[in-house]
Amino acid sequence: MTNSPLTHFDDQGQAHMVDVSDKPLTSRVAVAEGFVKMTPETLALVTSGSARKGDVLGIARIAGIMGCKKTAELIPLCHPLPITKVALELEPVDTLPGVRIVATVKTGGQTGVEMEALTAVSTAALTVYDMLKAAEKGMEIKDIRLLHKEGGKSGTWKADT
């Protein structure tokens, strides 16, 4: 497996945590998005603030922040990172219908925060589902993806829109 682009495997093909000790500290940012698709009636519960469990978007925002900070505990080979910023935007989208979730995560570290941004979106989306499942069990969590990353050896990357 020598020269494999998969950095989480050693030369013998064994999983390992990547050694980043010789990498310089650099400013890094990652932005991820995802969606929770639901019926217009369920979305109305979100926008009117009448969901049984309370402020769906506010609670999901906090859950996304908490999920981001727990990424290294959830994803086996992720490094614990000094997160310097986590911001989540949750917006109702009538045309979906549902909620769009965008997470921006920053660090000054030796490895990127892509997994942290993706975990923030995933956790927020699961929280939206949990808070609304009494109204609709058929909601879909969809299209979670990295939109943008900056920093480190590979520089800037942007998803096709």
C-alpha cells in the first residue's frame, strides 16, 4: 500500500492515526452543508415556533456546536483539535421544503477541520429530526457535504455548485 492516497493506512494496510507532529500550525477553515427535507406542514411547525419540543433551530444549532467539539470521540482516527470557531446557520427553505444547515469551523492547527464541520451539520440535522419526529417520521436527512476548505498543505478547495 505504499504511496496510497489513503493516509489513514500504513504501509502494511493497517489503520492508524496520521502523524501530524511535523506539520506547521496554520489557520484552517471548513464549511459543510446538509438538509432535512420534510412536509410543508412540519416546516410550518418550525417557522411558527409551535413544535412540541420548543425552538427547533436554536436547539439544533447548539447540538451542532456540541457535536463538532466531540468529533474526535466519534470518528476513530480524527485528532482532537483546538476549535477556535463553530458557527451554524439553520434556515427554513420553503422550496425544499425543509431546513438547510451550514456549519463553519475554524482552527489554528496541524490538520483540517473538515470532519468537524461535517459532524456539526450531521448532529444538527439529527437534532432537527429528533425534535420533529412526533409530527413526521418520514423526514429525510440529505446531501451532507463539504462545501469549502482552506489552509494546510493542500490549500483551498471548493465544491462544484
